Amino acid sequence: MSENLIRAFEMLGQGMLGIFVVLGLIALLVVLMQKLGSKK
């Protein structure tokens, strides 16, 4: 029972890390697009 819970929490943690990484990349892309767009 505890082993399954630990595995579930590890998968959940990896999923959350992945989501934060993707959100961070999207935020960086948005900032870069805004900077490139403002130069025009």
C-alpha cells in the first residue's frame, strides 16, 4: 500500500514539474515575442 502511494506521489511530482517547466517556457516565449514586437 505505502509503495504504491510513494510511486503515485513521485509520478504526481514529475507531472507538476513538467507542467511548471512548460508554463515557464511559454512565459519566456510570450516575453520574447513582446520584446520583438515592441521594437517594430
